[in-house]
Amino acid sequence: MQSTGAGANESRTHAVSILVVDDEPGMRNFLCRALSKSYAFVEAAADAEAAEALRRRCHFDLLVVDIRLPGLSGVQWLRAIREQGDRADVIFMTAYADMETAIEALRAGAADFVLKPFRVDQMLTAVERCLDGRRVRRENLLLRREVGEPPALEGIVGDSPAMHEVSEIVNRVAPTGATVLVDGETGTGKELVARAIHHLSGRQGPFVAVDCGSISPELLESELFGHTKGAFTGAHAAREGLFSFAHTGTVFLDEIGEMPLPMQAKLLRVLEERAVRPVGAEREIPVDSRVIAATNQDLGARTRAGQFREDLYYRLNVVALTLPPLRERREDIPRLARHFAESLAASLRLPPLEFSHHDFLQMQSYDWPGNVRELRNVIERSLLLGKLPGDCCGHAVNVAAGEEGAEAAAPGHPGADWSLEAVEKHHILRVLQDAGGNKSEAARRLGISRKTLERKLNAWNTEGAEA
């Protein structure tokens, strides 16, 4: 893995983030040198696994990917990130061109296809073509707003009163530039809402997502604010921080409650002064980056307990937006299920799946501790199996055809007298058992992060098996 922050220009005309993925070191170096002359932020990785780790740390506007990679192929990786909601443009590279490969790449969602060997100007032309398409889509969005067409929240599905309220708040605050704090349980769609606010804001800079819980405290300051050459061991070159990169754009700070207290003080200063000081630098650099923060914790309670700075909490909480858990908007479940079934069937190249009335009743009777993310995983399993799995909703109310409301009578199954916490614990432990004690696999099936799973197990004094 390698990176370069060179090439950022003062006008920010090319404030674009690009990720190059190729297993040949020579090709990676060649592309990084060529692209960093014109674009602000260029990263590189040797395989899909390393690229995925980078993609989870920050947002990329464009991916330049070799189709033939060790392990997961470029096309397979693209399908996986599309299923996660990432809409970054993708340019595929290959030295083995054939019509079937090209069709497969385009079906997976590629924006362009470049044959190896290629000249620098050919790649730069392909990159500019993709970026021009992005600009046109943004201009069309702004035009629709100007003529009064109600903007849609891309990727956010639901007609329930709770989701209508979310849409109204998003449309109202997006153009203002105000700091927004989005809270909600894991899997409710906090990043989707943050992206919707950014796209509706009209800001010209990029959307940069940062998971504050996945970056070590030692690296977080450098990641956000940048560093000078020689600022610390391994800082062989100066690097622009994500706040500077997101100039005129949006920084999305996910899991803000995990940010260490010393970093909270530095973030507060950035919000108040609108300037960042890279690690090792003497002077501050002005930035115009809107901040949207998200948490699945009770930040108010953490503030009262001294675990989160009170002044930062009030500074972030200018506009509070709470996303409802799926169990509080069950009327949206059928539409969400159809939406996921349609989009996943296309990406997996599987025939569409029609759900019965009984299937929807079964889904609506379950409390979905993993929320929309868990529902999406269940729909994916359903497509692969050709039907809704019998155990897909844990031991939710068993609604027999024509007998709505009947409960499973098997011993140990949650019933009407079980608390919500007891149902959640029962389901999570059962999924962990079915996964053979593998926490990572159990978290994937539940649609939650491993950290969230471990936090719940610790609270219940249950270790589970190591993975």
C-alpha cells in the first residue's frame, strides 16, 4: 500500500480523491505519479483487500482498478462495494480484453474500460470523462432544486411518518451549512443521510467519510489534519489531511463518540476557528469544510459522565437528527425488501424474487436489532437460496398463513412476555452459535460491526468464541 498527497493545488480545481488498485508495483507507481500531478489525493493498493481497508477509512471519488487481481477480482470487489451503497466511479484496466469481460465489467457498474498498455493521456482522458459526468449529475441536481422539483434522498427508502420527518429535516438543513449530529442505532443509515445532506447542499468539494473508531488515536490527528515532513517517525513526506482535502465539501465523522478526549479538544478548535494545524506545523491552514457527525451512543449521557467534552457536544449538536430503528417503522419493511431484492438481483445476476404476504408478515413481526443493514443481508440470503430462509428473522412471531398473530410455542422461543433486550440477546447469541463462535461472521450476518457485537457480549458477560 502506498500514498501520495502531492499535487494539491491552491484553487482546489482538482480536489478529487482517486484510489489505484493494481498488483504490479510499476503500474501503481506510474499511475500515482501521473495522477498526483493533477489531483489532490491519490492512494494505491496491491489487492482488493488492501483497497477495501482504505475505502473504509475514507471516501474516494474515483477507483482505477485492474480487473485481474490476486484473490478477489476487480469485478467481484466492485459488486461488493456497490452492494454497500458506494457509488464512486470506476475505471477498469486490463491487458486481456474480450467482449465478455467488458460486458461483465459494465454490468458490475464500471464507468470506463482502459486497455493495457496505455499512454498517460489516455488514462487522464478517461478520468476527466468520469469527473465530467459527476459534475453534470451535480448540476442536474441543483437545477431540479432551482425549478422547485422536490429532491429525492438517494438510497433512503420509506414512506412512514418517521422517514417523512427525516426527509423534511434533511431538505431544510442541507443548504444552510450548519453542523449536523445524526444519531441512531447501528444499521439505520446514518451515512446515507449524511451523503444526502452533502449532495443537496450544493457544496462543490468532496464528501469525505471518516470512521473515528477504526483509526488508532496516534494516527487520527495526522489523518484529519495532515502532517509535515519529518513530523514523526515514518513521515517521509508532507501529507494533506482530510479536512483540507474536503475544502468546500463535507467531512463525515462517523462514530464520533469513539474519538479520544485530546482529539476532541483539537476538533473543537477546528470548528470554531475554521482552520487546521497539521502535525509538526507552526501555522494553521484555513479550511471551509462542513462537518456532519454520527453516533450510535447517547452522547448526552457520555457528556454527563465526563467521557465526551460538553463544549464539543453543544458545538456538534447545532441540528440533531435522530434516525428511527426499523422496528419503529415496520410499514417500510415491504418496500425496503422489494428495493433490496431488485438492486441485489441485478448485481448478483440472479432472477428476481417475489415475496409472499406471509413473508412480509414474518419480516414485520421481527424487531431487526441490526436494522436496515440486517434486513439487506437477509434479502441477499433469500436471493441466493431462492426463498426467504426459515430462520431469517430469528425466532420472531411465527405468522402462519391465515393465522396472523399466532406465536411459536416452542420452548425457549421469545414470546409476548419477553423484553426487547431479551429478544435481542437471544437472537444475537443464536446467530453467534450458528456461526460457530466466529464473531466476525456473526457480526456480518447480523449487519452490525464486530465492535458493536463485542460491546454487547461484554455487557452480557458473554465472551463467545474468538475469531
